[in-house]
Amino acid sequence: MSGRDTVLGKIRASMRVSGPDAERKAAVASRLRDTPTGVIPARADLPAAGQQELFCAMAAQFGASVARVNDYREVAAEVSAYLRAHNLPAEIRIGADPRLKDAGWDLEKNLELRHGASDGGDLAGVSHAMAGIAETGTLALLSGPDNPTTINFLPEHHIVVLRESDIKGDMESVWAMLREQKGKGVMPRALNLVTGPSRSGDIEQTIILGAHGPRALHIVVVA
Amino acid sequence: MQLAAKHFKASASKALLDAQLQKALGNVEKGFIGKRQKAADALPEFDALRDNARDIKNHVLAHLDLYLEEYERNVVAAGGHVHWAETAEDARRIVLDICQKANARTVTKGKSMITEEIALNDHLTANGIEPVETDLGEYIIQLRGEYPSHIIAPAVHLNKDQVEGDFRRVHTHLPEGRDLSEPVALLSEAREVLRKRYFAADVGITGANFLIAETGTSVIVTNEGNGDLTQTLGKVHVVVASIEKIVPTLEDTAQILRVLARSATGQDMSVYTTFSTGPKRPDDPDGPGEYHVVLLDNGRSAMLGTEYQDMLRCIRCGACMNHCPVYHAVGGHAYGSVYPGPMGAVLTPSLNGIEETGQLPNASTFCGRCEAVCPMRIPLPKMMRHWREREFERNLTPLTSRYGIRAWAFFAKRPRLYRLAVSFGMPVLSLLGGKSRRLHSLPFAGGWTRHRDLPAPEGRTFLQEWAQREALKQGSGH
């Protein structure tokens, strides 16, 4: 007997079910079909502007810095200003996200853009988030050529661009967006929910920012 | 690790005298309890979420076979592989096989209790593959040849000067005069050393906090980002997870996520919550070329349908041990099992049998804090009591305890005799208490009075007090 049959057989024996009966099957099918939401905290039950403010406040509370710009054309200037303020070289790692094609890079002559996945040698990386979650100040980032996953973790500074209208109240709203974009039951290879810069409390329970992931997280919200 | 639960009493006595350990254990109370309370207080829906999280897992456990089949279908649809392991040995063999097929020389590891349970590191090492722990706490204890003393804070039993000593001993390529007096310097050094290991590793192994049936997704929850580097940079990603990690949908995952980090570290969300589905896609510039999930049973299926089934709701947040007075006093290593604290006292006998582990469910004052803070509302004290009953029924309890319990039961079943004995015993004990109102030693109770005094009884017995209050209530017309 295969490991699979043994394990499933033991489970069914312990639960005293001979095989998948119709009633149990129906209960599973309906949960998978209806995806009931359960309890959603009222904290982020706000009009759009309120959700955007809550997102920025929560992200800041968990250690990210947040800037707001009026147009994609202002993103490059904000990135340059961030690098200068942190004494970083004018170089960034970035994917192929079409939303960041025309982000004013032509206006920042000194800024060098390196495209593709990070090789670990980048001090700063720029990504575009799929969504923001106001409830906890969390970013949702999808893997793929537009925003390689390595950029989320290898650079010392992670700069994430987020469209204001993509800020939602809760995780459940992001699941709805995902299903609309990808289809029900389909996921990108990686979905990263990121809440603040990396940290560790493993030595004497003292929280220190900058463990294995980025030491700093900067969020640029585009109106 | 070698199961050493039967040495609990001796290990606990030693732990109480270990000054370094006692200093470090102070951080458990300081570091966890207040933060959890603050996070829980800041979310009015916290208790409603706990109820729902409990209900979700109960639903999963009642349909576990079906959800596992659905999960497997969706992993395969996304290009991943599912391996079923009935025992720890099966899981070790499967993981080794995957590593050998990938010609792996080193593997990086994200923090995973399940790989501790199956003693994976020793097995890989014995077969010429070097496992590298990348979580800071796990890395530290790997350098020391120890095992985790806490399920989410594996090095909580250590102080920073001990870590400094280990880093100086092992990182000999770095200058001797470097300053490592602050935790931040230690963290930076570990970051630099481990960076190279991620890129050199052939396989990345992680655990999983959730397996989502709807999408065939595994989820890890971390703060450091090491788990993500482990699973993104290796050519092969192996997820080792036990069968009860299943949740039906993304929505159900969100419900439990809301109680997980708050109960564990007092964060609203951990820094990285990563949903992984299958290997690298055709247009992906990064990610693992292969994605494997090893589903481990190792005794869990036998817990279904028993009084220990509720334990399978556990999401390994560590809140029970963070709030346990016994854990605070002796730390995690004294338990001599992979899983320490109250959750370990219930789970370990289920996985390893009560014969070797009977001292663990007895290592509790039944104060009830573990159940009070458990996000999944697992009745831990009740289940520890069940284990004590099993132990007694099977004559595994020490003789002195058995006779003591028998003697007590004799009186307890005869109320008049009990009352007579107590009304006689109380004044005697009270008299013996003398001016200090304390008894320093008692015949047949040396085990108690060796370490503490027994307060002398004051006034009347509980039953007498109770009777009088009831009479007063009646008299005042209530």
C-alpha cells in the first residue's frame, strides 16, 4: 500500500468513515465554492480615503516609511530622494512592471536601473505592489517577471510603489482581487504579504530591525 | 533529539539551579505576555476570531481526508509534488531522496518544528548532506549542538554573551577584536555569514503554517525573511508539514492569521506571510525549479476521534508556554521532548506514548492560563488530565502517588469519615503551625516541605465555611 493510501486509510478508520460519503463531500464542496469570510475586523471598515490613511498609519507603526506622490511621473524623483537621504548610491534593482515604465526615470539622469531578479548585490530594490491592506499596513506582492520575488528579500532597502486605489480594507478584499485577476483557485507562484522591514527577536527577545530581509521598507503611494 | 521526558524531574531540578538559564527565562515573561495582551486588547473582534478559528479547524478535522485529497490535486495542478509519510522515518527517507536526486551538498532550512520532530538534520548529516539553519535562533542552537527550547523562540534559553562566545568560536575567519557586545552586531554577523549559504544551497527546506486546500498553497509566517530566501534561492523547495496544517480556503487562512501573530509575538501580522504555489513558472525570473510537499502523519491520524483530537487544532504560536508558570521556571529543555510546555505535555504522549512521557502531563499546576490564552481554544488542562488518567489506569504512576491517591479516594468517597478526619486534622495542623503559622516538615509529605513550608490552616474547613455562608444566604432571604 502506498503512503498515501495508508495515511488516508488511517484517518478514515479513526474517524469511523468508510469512504467519502455524500454528505461530507457536499460540506467540503460548498465551503470551497462559497469561501465564507467569517469575522472581518471593523477597524478598516472605512471609506476609501480613511482606508488609505489607516494603511499609511499602520505601515508606519510597523516600521515602514511612507511617502505619497500625485502621479507615477513623480516616483523616480521620490526614489532618488530616498537614496540620497540614506547615503545610498543612485542604483536600483527593478523588474518589468508596466506600471513603472513611465515613472519619470528619464528625469533622473544619474539613477541607474538594473533590470531582472536580484543577485544579492543590490543595496536598493523597487517593486510594485498588487495591493495594500489597511487593517495591518500590509503590502501584497506577486511573483513574476514584473516584480521578481528576490527583490522583496535581498536588497538592504526595499522601495514599494502602491497605487492608492489598490489599498483595500482587509485580506479578504485582496483575495477577491486575486480571483478576479487569476481566476478562482489559481495563485501566483508566490504571494508575499509584507508588514514592515525584516526583524528578529531571537537574542534576548530584543527586537532588532534588519534580519535576513531588507533593513528598511519605504512605501510610495501614488494618487 | 533523543526523547528524555522521563528525566523531567531531574532536568527541572537542574534547570532551577542554572543561573544563566534563569536569567534568560526572565525574557519569556517580559517579552511575550504584555505584548500579546496589548495586541489582543487592540482588536475588539479577537475573541470572536478565536471562536471562528476553532470552528474552522474542527470542520477541517471532521473532513481531513477530503481536504487532503483536494489539496493534493491542486498542488499537482500547479506543478508540485506531494509525498505522503506515515512515519518520521518515511519522511526522512523521502526528503533525503529528493536531496540526493538534486545532487545536494548543502541545504538551507527555514525554521520548522516538524523537521525537529523527524530529526531531519541528523539524518541528512549522516548521509553527507550539510543542513544549514537560517533562522537566527535556530542558527545559534545549531552552532551549539542543541535543540530548540521554545517552538517560536528556539534560543530563548540563552543570553547574548553566550551567543557572542559561540560566534567567536565558529566564525574564526572574522577579526578577533570585533565588537559583538550588542545583539544588533550579532544579528549583522549572522546575516553576512548566512547570505553566502543561501546562494550555495541546492535545496531549501521549510515547514508550513498552513496548507490551503482550495489552491494547493503552502504558507510560511516569519519575521526575519530567512524562510523566504531559503525557499526562493534553492533550486528545489521542500515543504515538510503535518497533515493537520490544512485549511480549506484563503478566507479561512485570513481568519487564523489574525489570531496567530497576536498570540505568538503580539504583532498584528508577522513581517512576512508567504503563499507558495508550485515551482517557478515559465516566465518567472526567480524561484525554485522544483516544489515538493512531504505530508507527515506520525501518529496524528490516531488522535482523530479520541479525546486528544482537539490538540490537532494547534497552530504552534507558543502562547501556552509563554504563559506557563512551569515553563517560566524550568525552560523548554527540561521537558526532554521536541515540543515543550503545555502543548508539548499533551502532544508528546500522543506521538511518543505515555510510557516514556508520563511526567509531562504531570508538570502542570492546572492554573489554566494556557487554555485561557490559546487562540484555538484547546482545552489543554483537560487533556493533560486525560493523560494522567491513562497513566493511572495503566499502572504507570509511581507507587507513592498511587497509594496517596487511593488513600484520598477512600476518604473522599466517605463524606462523613472525611469530615471527621478533617475536623480532627485541622486543629492538629493549626497547633503544629505554632507562632510562625507555618509547618516546616510533615511526616509523609517530605517531598512537599523540602522545598517550601505548608501554611498552617486558619479557622474552619472549607465545607464548614460553605455551610455557614449558605445558611446566611437562606437567613437573609436570597
